[in-house]
Amino acid sequence: MTDEELQAEIEMLSSSPYVQLARKDQRNKNLKRQRLYTLRWLEKRGRALADAGITMEILRAEAAALRDDMKCDDPDDDAIW
């Protein structure tokens, strides 16, 4: 097969609705897998936090403290957070 014939077939297959359908299916499966891996990692991280004694109440209190710390008391303060 010549380079021109290869290129022509690549272009023809790339525009095929069947190839586009299969690509979309592959993308969807990859996204589902990625979501599963992320959820598995989060589960593992959550268990480690719980084993270390970290609770939602502790994290909520920490988040509230961080929000309070980031409030600007000085209107002339141009610091960017």
C-alpha cells in the first residue's frame, strides 16, 4: 500500500459514522473507569482519615476557620488570596 492509499483510507475511516460511534463508546467507558478509580481512591482516603480519628465535624470546623481567616478585616488590604 502506498502512502497516499494509507492516508486516503485513514481519512475515510476517520469520517465513518461507525468509527465515531465506537470512539464515543470508548470515551464513555473510559470516563466511567476514571470515575470508578477516583471513587476507589476517595474511599481509601476516607478510611485512612477515619482511622486517624478525623471526622466530618473536625473538617467542617477547619473549613469554617479557614473561611474566617480569609475574610479581610482591613478594607485597604489589597492582598490576593
